Amino acid sequence: MSTPAALADRVEELLAAPLPLPIVTAGDPVLRRPAERYDGQLTAAQLARLIAAMRDTMHAAPGVGLAAPQIGVPLRIALLEDPAQVPDAVRTARGRVPLPFRVLVNPSYEPVSADPRRVGFFEGCLSVPGWQAVVARYARVRLRALDEQGSPVDEEVAGWPARIVQHETDHLDGTLYLDRAEPRSLTSQEALVERWSQPTPHTAAGELGFSLPVDG
């Protein structure tokens, strides 16, 4: 575990660099270690600057979420934001609705007992550039966290926003989306655009030979 002083120094070093910040890619141990709970290791000003830099980096990538370990900071902090500028067919099939910018501190999630369905869709990651794979995730989760002001968050999240919550929280546990993916679904970004851009991955499942959740 890093000392608060070491973490603060690391953050200051990052914030002195030009934006956007470099994104850590698969193979770096920071992505495979559970991040430390945030417990005031940074000053309020440092935290605000870190969040602002992460948001710039997320937008530049571009992505719909970014976890602190993805910039080399092993703290349980993640950002989410998705304008969801997608065709209506995609919006309907995936439940991809706009997700306003938000900060999650020390988040955790669990399936909603009344709706434990899992659904499978292609998913990518800024730390695994150029590839996507189908991941079965809960259609609805209960999210618990704090926001950047320390106020509690306790709510149900559904559809694509629930997928983003699960993906980014997994990062904080040292889990990459590939750990949960259907191996036979792995596809390059180019092949995804050329062959598998349908609203659902059912065609890809048939052609590539992998299974989708029966209830999704």
C-alpha cells in the first residue's frame, strides 16, 4: 500500500505533465492490483485537479469511463460520462441512454435481486486499445459509492449505464473486461465495424461460435 505522501507526489507528478494524460495499457501491474480505498490521501484541491485531468483524458481518448488506475493512480476513483449519441436501434437494443458526468469514489455494485438478468454486448477498453469482445453483465445493478464531495450514492442503474458502472468498478478491483469476456468473440476494432456493427451480437455469436446469456 502506498503512503499518502507517495500517492500525493505521484498525482502532482502526473498533473505537471501535459494533457491528456497517458493511459496505462494491459500488462502494467497497476491494472491488476486492487486499488486502495480513497480515504483523504489527497487534498481537496488535488482531488479536484485530478478529476479535471481525468475528465480531459477521458474525453480525448475518447471514452465513456475512466478509472484512476488507468492513469497509474491506485485509488478507488472512477469517472463516468456517456452522451450516448447512437442510432435509435442501438439505443433500444442496448439501453444506451445518456449518462451525465459523475465521479464515483469507492464504488461497489451488486445485481438487483428482482432483476438478476445478464445481457451480452461487445465491449472495449481504453487500456486494451484496438479490440472488443462480448461481455455478459448484469442488466441492472445497485450502485453504492461516494461522490467527489463525499456525499453517499445508493441507487439502481440499468442498461448501458449499468455496464459502464460494472466495467469501471471492475478496474478498481484489478479486473479487465477480457477476464469476463467470451474468448471466441474477441475481434479487432476494424472487424467490428466491418462485420459486427449490428445492435446486438447475435449474428456474431452464430458466426464466431460463442454463447449469449439465455435470459439476455
